[in-house]
Amino acid sequence: MSKVAVLDDVSKAIIEQLQQDGRRPYATIGKAVGLSEAAVRQRVSKLLETGVMQIVAVTDPLQVGFNREAMIGIEVDGDMEAVADVLSQMDEISYIILTAGSFDIILEVVCEDDEALLEVINRKIRAIPGVRRTETFMYLKLRKQSYTWGTR
């Protein structure tokens, strides 16, 4: 089991500020949380170094030419982690989770079109030793995507 970071209220407040705007100046954050700009910079650096958070640009796949998104459930014979390791090397896969339930692995694929999705499923995923079965759930419409759950 991985070690859970213990965050004080100030670190949580800094994270919440950055979730609202990842480019918010440290001086502005400092005023909101009661710290100096340097203290905020130091805390953010530590949060990044320890992997508690990351600051990234999130794109809308449709706006950048990726018109097909799907969730894929995979049943595995044998070692789930070995299959997940192979899957993690594929650029089209945006995240992978190992699960307990009807599927051993669930992943998200972002592709240019249906032909690219077919290529990923048929020639890449199903070709991995240990993959027994896949089930694809194609996205029709995104209703909510939120990254603000962070520090409840």
C-alpha cells in the first residue's frame, strides 16, 4: 500500500487555489492563504516533488483532432500488472486502472477516429498475451469532467 501524504489546511488551500487556476501567481495565492510568495513557492515545489499534485494543461480532445474516446474493460488471464505494464506504453491510452469486478483492467483510449480505435483494440490490446476479452464503451457525449475534488 502506498504512503498517504498528510496535508495541513494551508497546503490544501494552496492546492484548491491552483485547481481554480493553475497559473495563479504565488503572491496572489499567498494573500489568499496567509503566506509569503516565497513560502507558497516552497510548498508548491514540495507538493510537486513528492507527487502529491501535478500542474498540467488539459486539452479538449475534440478541439485538437481526437474525435473518438472510449473506455475499454479488459479481462486478463494471469498477471494483471504485466498486462497493464504493456498497456502503459501505448500513447493512445490516457489512463489505466486495475480493478476488482467484472473487468481486471479498465482504461481510457483517445484516438483520431474509429479506424484508429479499431487499430488500438484489434492490433495492439488484443495482441497482448494474457488479454482474454475486451469490451468497449464508446463515449457519445461528455457531461462532466472535473478536477476539483482534490482536498476534501
